[in-house]
Amino acid sequence: MTKKEKLLAKAQNNPRGLSFVDFQTLLRQVDWAFDHQTGSHQIWYSPTGYRLSVQEANGGKAKGYQVEQFLLQYEVENEND
């Protein structure tokens, strides 16, 4: 199992338990592009142009609802794979 597969499984199993650093790593590994940051909000784009704003929660965690938004879009974009 690759690091990408492990992080994806970790996000799917517990979206609220993913660290923000791991979330950023996962976004990069599935070819999402970091566009810019304004304050605490980072703007990322999927390969098809879907825009996602993410920010770090307290304790260095990713916000669970943002991980869930990513997972839904990832599934839509990769349903034929």
C-alpha cells in the first residue's frame, strides 16, 4: 500500500482525526494544486478545477467537514478509475 493509499484510507476512516499536515500531503499526492493563502485559508484546486478552501483547526488537525468535502469530490472525479 502506497503512502497515498494509506492517507486516503486514514481520511476515509476518520475524517476528523486527520492532521492538517497529512491533509496537505494527501491533496498534493492526488494532484490537487495549491493556489494561494489568504490569512489562515488555503485555496486548493482539483485536477478538474473544483475549488476547496481549507484551514487548520485547533490542535493541528484538519477540519473534518473540509476533509469530507475533499473526499466527496475525489470520489466524483475518480469514479471511473
